[in-house]
Amino acid sequence: MINYSEHAKDRMRERGFTEKDVEYCLNNFHTSYNDSKGKSVYRATTESGRKMRVVATHDNNLYFIITVADES
């Protein structure tokens, strides 16, 4: 299950990313690491070829998306 912060929803709208893009990134990332605050960062190239970064927290199968960024 994936929940989104209002900030993440705003960034997705501004940057043209969909929930499908976020789900794809979480399932097909090429790089992941924890940032200095302990949040998980996932980097992927979407099916349409855009590079993106998703910052999230997660517990088992529950993800909370904090922000989504375009890395192109």
C-alpha cells in the first residue's frame, strides 16, 4: 500500500509524475539508500524514460511518499 503526503502530491502534479510512475520506481529502482534523516531514497528510470527520485518511509508493505523529484 502506498500513501502520499500533500507535498508529494503537489510535486507529482508540478513535475508530471503519476502514481504508476512512483509504484514503478519502488518496484524497479536501480539505486536505493537511506538519507541523513533515515528516509529511504529510490532512483529509477520510468517506463517512459524519465529519471526520477522518490523519498519515502516504509514499514513492511506500507510506503509513505514524502516527495518525488525529476532527475533528468
